[in-house]
Amino acid sequence: MTAVTSHGTADLAVDLAPHNPRELLLRNPFMAASGCFGYGEEYAGVIDIQRLGAFVSKGITPERRAGNAMPRIVETPAGMLNAIGLQNPGIHGFVKKYPTLWDSWAVPAIVNISAEAVDDYAMMAAMLDEQPGIAAIEINVSCPNISRGGYCFGWDAEMSAEVTRAVRGVTTLPIIVKLSPGASDIVSVAIAVEAAGADAISLINTLVGMAIDVRRRRPLLANETGGVSGPAIKPIAVRMVYQVASAVRIPVVGMGGIMSLNDALEFFLAGASAVQIGTGIFVDPGLPIRLIDELSQWLDEEGFSSFNQIVGLANVGFRSGDPHLFRFREASGL
Amino acid sequence: MRRQLAQVETTGTSREFESQVLAVDHTMGDAILLTVSAPTTVVQRLNSGQFFNVSCRFPGSFDPLLRRPYSVYRAHQQPSSLTFLVRPFGRGSAWLAGRTPGERLEILGPLGNSFVIPPRAQRLLMLAGGVGVAPLVMLSDVAVARGLDVVFVMGAADAAGLLPASELRGPVEYVVATDDGSRGHHGLATEIVGDYVHWADQIYACGPEPMYRTLRTVADTHRINKKPGVQISVERGMACGFGACLGCVVETRRGMIASCVDGPVFDFDEVVF
């Protein structure tokens, strides 16, 4: 018996790219979220990273970035604000080190890419397509589109689709598009990126927020605004996963404030085929590994033989296959 | 055809441990010395300057969410335990300062790098500002045990905020300064530290950022060819403690460096203030 199933017999495996010949096969549905796990090596001596379903790297950009000035993080009620500023070595620095390292690992490694122009997303995806050790690309569309006056790609269905199409055109790697909760209609964005060739959708990215230092009468973050994460945003994330999962046929990866198995189960029942743990790792590094065993045990106790049986169980729209009914109800407040 | 999943390898070893509060002693005004149990393996491999991330909330609560970093004030073998200096300042430290013996704490560590005593250094100068005194107490213990000479300079707002002289072990010269003049030099500790710079083989400092700015002037005025070297411990709010989130960086000549893994101890001349 392997360590993966030491606490139960249920099948935890999930494929996040069932329509892609290259597949994105996870041995369990627990992933480490981008920006919260470095490049994996930071946690290699802390937890058994090889047991994770997958991990997503810190956001990589076309050029090296030094990141924002300090302070970069501020604690908020049951959560935190961050404005790191995508500090990273750039795609060229990245490919020199990590693909070879990851190729020797059992855990699937997913690269998160961020850019301010469609061509730059495509350039990075093309480079990654030729590299070993990379299981998939996660596209961060929560970036300003320079050619549209800095309007966020992820807030607009067509702009999100344009990025997805450009990346799809240059790589056969599985593509996950990470949606922004700032979109006025996140379901439209999800449907658009699915049509543009995304293999899976992950959500939610952080919500833009801010905190003020009353004594200094200035924003607490050097960047003024930042992304809110942690338990405080979980209900918003569950709602958005529920809506998106009822509207698309590709797998959905949920995230936002997961701190316990019960939290993860809410996302699975809402329609998530996997979850990412982000802020939860900061305060409890052992959490994602513990959740694997807890889920396995829970599935056994509840009489499920496979994890896939619980995905979307609480999602009425998901099961009826009529996402528009749910969207209408949500929009009209009925 | 489905790929076979490679055999899972076990690598990581958790650095988190559950601890019990052993003692709470009031010191330095409104601060406390919090002594907590720790595994012997943790205490044995610990070096002065390292820190622990302490969860400052009740089990099941998510507020305040992030762990708080605390340098070790003193480590003990019998029983195996650690002492932290905690001043109630924000929500996390206020919660921690309110613990009583017998209560449980979730602690992660040891984390970060440590102070280095160069092989030929005999005379060590320490400069402490307020609760920044914590890691220097442990370093002073180590230095005295090795038979080195220590001058310990400390500054605080008033006499009550000073480390009691009885807390320093062995033959240590203890010099103090207070903002209100209630004890020692009336003014900043950095104003008197210059007198000892020529004597010292190595300088160690821990305190608030304004102290480092004035220390820069002292260091530039009294040192020749950047000798003696100055090691400082910086304090940053942080999230992960493992260099993953990059929320606790320090600006250095080499770029933005994570203070949780490549700090908290930095070469003073490398840091940009």
C-alpha cells in the first residue's frame, strides 16, 4: 500500500485536461496555489511536496521583475492583503533552472504566466512548450492590458479569450486559465476562455482591496492596493466556483481561503474537480498534505469509491446542465 | 494510454511543533518573557539570531491569521524550552502576551539564518533597541561561554523599558541610554556606541529601523575600510517563513532578499535603508 492511500481506499485521482492528449493527471485534488509555494523547492524540506496533486509556480513574467517596495503584505480580518509585484527572474531566468529540476520530481509542476500584452503571453508559452518537467501552464489574466489602457485582461471575456487563443496556438501543454473575481460577469469570461481552448479553469484570484494606516493617513501597502486572500474571501470563491462549474464542461479548480477539509469539500460539492491552497499554506504548511489523508478517510466513511463522485453534488445547475437558469436566478436575486 | 504515476517519494520533515507555555515573567515595562516547551532536536540545532513563527490565535480561529516571528531570547536544555520576549504591540503580540502556563501554542521553526562570530573576533559590541534586545541576549550568552569580551549597549524610551542588568550572564559591560534620561545616557544608544567601535572586532545590532539609520552615520564616521563588520537583525512582518511569498523582503545591494530565509541577519553594509 502506498502512502497516498494509507488512510483509505477511495480513488483520489483526477484528470484536469481530459480533452487534451497530454493530460493533466493528478494523484489527488490538492494543489499548492501560485505565489504561495515559490517554485516548490522552498517547501521541499518542509513538507512531502511529492505527495501533492500538483503545485503552481510563482507568476513568471517576460522580463525579470524586482517587485514592489515594502510593505508588501498587510494582515486583514481573517485574511491578508498582498502586493508583492510579481518579483521573479523572468521567463529566461526561469527556464535555466526549474524545468530540469522539476523533471526529476514526481509531482506535476504547473507554471503560472503573467504579461501585459497578448504577444508576451504567447512568447512565454512557446518557450515553455519546449521545456521538460512542466505539466501545464496556468494563465494569470489578472494583469493590466497595456494596449487597452491598462484595463485588466481578466475583467473582459473577449480579452481573456484572446490571451487563451494566443497561448493555445503555440503549445499543446494543458492550459488552465485563472479567472479574476473582479470581472463583472465571471461566467461570461469562463465560457469565453473555454471556447478559446482552455483545458481547465481555476478561480478565484485575489480580490483587489486596500487598508489605510490611520496614524500616517496613508495606504498601508507601498503599492496602495493589493489582493485580498484567506478565509475572509471563501464564500465569494465558493459562489463563483458554483456558477462557473454550472456553465462550463471543462474541469474547474477552486481556491479561496481553504483552511480545512470542510472548506475543500464545499468547493468540491460546488463543482471543483480540484482545489488550490494558498494563504492556508502560509499559516499551516502541513495543511495540503493533511487534507489528502482527511479526504481519503472522509470518502471511505461516506461510502464513495471515487473522489469524482462528489464533484458538483451540491450544484443544482451543474447536475441539470442548465447553467443559464442559475445565472438568471443569481442576477435577478430570485 | 494513461501514464503510470511515478512512485511517491517522501522528502519533507515538518518544522511545526506543539508547545506548552511553561512560564510567564514580566520584564521591561509591559513586556513578558514567555518560556515554552520545545523538542530537544529544535533546541540543540538552534543558533542565536534564528526565529520562530508563532501562531497567535486560538485553535479553530482565523484571526489574527498570520503567524508572528519571534527571535529567541534564550534557549534552555533542562527542560528543553525556548524563551521569547513579547511586548503587546499589535493584535498578535497582545494575544501572545496574554497566555498563561499550561496553554498550548503552535510554533514553526527554527527559521532563518543566524549571527556569525568570526573565528578571530575577541571583542564583540552589541547594540540593542527596545525589544530588539532579544536575539542579542542569546548571542551574548554564546560569546561569554566562549570567553569573548562583550560590551552590551542598550537604548529604550525610559528606565522601565531597559533590560535588567541581572538578565545578562557573565562578565558583560552593560551601557544604557534612555530617551527621557531616567537612566544612563540621556538620548539615543547610537550616540554612545561610537565610543566602542574602535575597540570592537565585530558589531551586532537589533532594533527599530530609525536606529539603523542613525547607526549608519556612526558606522560611516568611526569605521575604517568598513571594519569592524556590522551584522544586523531586521524585523519584517511576514507570511510564509520559507522564502516562498516574498512578503518580507529587505532591499540590499544584491536586490530584494527574503528576510525569512536569507535573513533576519544581514551584513549592514549590504542593506539599503
